[in-house]
Amino acid sequence: MLLALATLFALAAAIVHGYIFYLEVVAFGTQAFRKTFHTQPEHEPFLRAPFNNLGVYNLALAVFTILGVAFRLSAHSPYGQGFALGLMMCALGTMAVAGAYLFVTAADKRVPALVQMVPAILGLICLGFA
């Protein structure tokens, strides 16, 4: 039961980070991007590289989480299960730490920090007790 919940929380965290990648890379400069990150069009030429870099990190976190889930569902050996859970824990741990850092350092960004952090923490808790 807890492993199934961990998988659901991991997938939710991956979706959040996939969407962040979309905003930071694919939708860069659009109204959705500007609304989310409170940017001005005249600053965007200077922001593209840092936001694209952050987007790549978010995509990597989402991909490694999804790979961990896929390997967990398809692994037939204890080694395969361990590898899968390791991938999931590393990605979720990174998401949780990044969200916690944002929460602590930027009071005006606490809601986005919670959106980023809570599914990852819940996934880690479920994995820890599974």
C-alpha cells in the first residue's frame, strides 16, 4: 500500500517538475511564463539562459523520477527494485531539498515551494515506511 502511494506521489512530483520545465523552457516569454515568474519582457533576454538551465534541471528530476517508477514496476529482482527505489529517492530528495530551500529563503515564494516540496516529501515518507 505504501509503495503504491509512494509511486503516486512520485508521479505527482514528476508532473510538477515537468510543468516547471515547460514554463522555464518551452513557454519562456509567454504570458503564462510572465504571470508565473513575475517577469517583464524587457528583462527576458537576460533571463533566458538561467531559466533554461533551471528548466533542464527540472526536466532531469522529472525524468529520473519517472525512470525510477518505471523500473520499480518492471523490475523482477531485488537488485532491480533497489536500483529503482534509489533513483526515486535521489530525485525526490533533491526536489524536497530544493523546495525547502526556496521555502526558507523566499517568503513570497512559499506556495510554489510547497507545491514543489510536498509531493516529494510525501513520496519519501511512503518509501521510507514501505
